[in-house]
Amino acid sequence: MSVTKIRSSAQLYIDDNLQVNSKKIQLVADAAADSDAVNLGQLNAAVAGIGGTIHAPVADLAAAKAVAGTTNPTGHSDRMLMLIESLGLYRYDAQGTGTSNDDTIIRPTDIASDASPGRWFKISSVLTDHNNLSGKQGGTTNEYYHLTSAQLAALHAQETAATIGSLINGASAATPNDTDLVATAVSAGSLVKITWTNVKVFLKTYFDTIYTAKNGEITGATKTKITYDAKGFVTAGADATTADIADSLNKRYVTDAHLTILGNTSNTNSGNETAASIGALIGGAADATPNDSDFVATSLTAAGVLKKITWTNVKAFLKTYFDTVYAGKTARTYRATPAGTVNGSNAVFTIAANVLSGTEEVFKNGLLMNAGAGNDYTITYGATTTITFATAPSNTPFTDVILVNYSV
């Protein structure tokens, strides 16, 4: 095959399109300037630099999930980019995990399950142009991060001491809420926000070091005995008694009873009554009839101490004595009918009284019966007195009449 060569010792200028009739332009030197043609070697080197990290665009989710294997450029490899025309731009992470939702996270069909790594992660949604970025939402609802030049300038215009001071000196709040914010500048010069709850905690920690915490409230009153804690705060109050006052020489207190005794002392500085002074007291006002709870003075022979006893005590004491020298006073009951059935078989009759021993007289049909074993009846004394006949009273041919006289 013949070769046509064009030789020139200087630059060759072509005034129109160069038609090579489907032939190669060979031995093209490496391009140096932006306007130079490049040879295949340079182009291959540039493509090799991409490293197979850009996959050809696919139409939809199904096509994206069908991309399998790790062979470039048809498979998926770590950090590869792929445009899914119906969903957006995705990046493949060979170590990535997470539950596939076929939107922000896509698992290729050749990855067995969500337990195995390998995911397409969505990078962004389709954006229009830069001027529309102000309509893109940021963190939460109605938060936008993109500003126009005018908005940015307006924001910076607020960043002076005068403008910030004017804002702080704006509308007043009578009482702040714990969740309201307070502006403070940290030592590095940055303005930060804290809540009133933070302020309270911070200041309380400080004030706790210079003040004493208050105690709980107590009811206001005038008391002679108070209780206070280690901080010197009163915690309680009460009426003091002599038991609350420590004994000390020449500074002793007396009870009301002792005060009465001292008030009855007549001799100056003696503290003792005499027979004459006590006699004068006893010979004072008269009482026609004493009460059982009234007191009687008596002197103990062993110690010579004056004691008090009540008239009830006197009665009991003297009764014990008089019971030994006088017969007791009794009450006599006549013609009492004892309890019991007269039927010829019942021999036991009772009297609902503690009959004085030997005072009973038992009559059957008007005849006085004799007491004692082997006689007409026997008797048992007690709260209920029991009479047992030797022969049961009869009710045939007429009913026997039983009557008893007795004393209690």
C-alpha cells in the first residue's frame, strides 16, 4: 500500500477542513497547549485516571439494582458514582449497610440480603439552578440555609454592638419563663444562648457558697422554749417546763405544787410549818359534810411525815376494824318462794341471793323443815343459794307449798 507524505520544513497551513477519507492521522505528538490535538495515548491515560468511578447512567430503579458484579465499567465498585435518571445521583459504598428502602438506600440484587454490605446511597435530589436554592429546606420545617446577597448583607448589618443593643432594648417581658433565652458572650468572644433555668442553676451554685439555705416555715407564736439547728435557725418552739431547765445552784425552779407549799409557809426564811401554824390552818373555815374525795391529814409514826388520805380511805380503814367488833347489818326476807318445779321428782330449789349462813327458815305446807344431812334438806350458800330436799316435794293429790325466810 502506497503512503502519501506531506513534507514541510516550516508550518503547514490548511485553509479548509482536512478530509483524510477515513484514514488515520498517525504519529501525533503529545499535546502541550489547550488548542493542540491529543493522541490516543493521552486520552487513554486521562480515562484511566478516572479509575472506573463513574458508571454509565441508568433509567430507573430496576436498572440500578440490576448493576451487578465488580467489573468496570459495567459492575459496581467502591466510591463509584451513578446517575439514576428517575431518582437522582448515587454513590456506591462497598462497606455500607442499612435497610434498603429503594430510595435513599438501594441494595443491588446481587447482594444477598440487608445483612451483607454493599449499598447505593443517594447523594442529592435534582436541583434546578443556583437562584432557586433559597427555596431548599435546611434542618427542620421552614428553615432555609441559602441567602441572597441582599439577605446576607442585611444579616451582617445586625452584627454590631449598637444594633444588637437596640434589639436587646426592645419589647419588655414582665416575668421571663425558665425556657426563655439569655444572651451571653463566652471568653473567646462568641455570643451564645442559655436559658433562665441555666442561669438559676449557675447562680444557685454560687450563692450556696455565700448564703445559708433557709429552713422550712414554722407557725408564728411566742414560746419560752426554742429549738435551733447548727446554722442558728429556729426550727421549733414550745412552752418550757421545769424539766427543760437544767438544775444549777441558787437558780432552781419549782413546780406549781411546790409554789403552793411555799406560799403556805409563814415563818420568814424557815421553810417549815409549826404545830401552831398548821393548827391555825385546820381551825379555819368549816365544812358541814365532807365528801369522799376530800382529804384528811395524818402523820406517819415511822417518819413523822404529814400525809393526806381521802374520806374513802378512812371509811375502808375503819370498816375493816368495826367488822371485827360489830355484827353486820342484815336484811330479812320473808315467805320467799324458791325457784324450782314441784312435780314429785325435782328436789333442787334455788334462791337468787347470797343467804347469810344459818339464817334461812324453810317451810313445806306451813311446817318448818330441819336442815342438815339425814334431815329434811341440805343447803349450799353462794351468789345463788341452793336447797336440796331429801324427798322431792309432791304435786299429788295436792301441790306442796315451799316458802323460805332468810337474811343477807
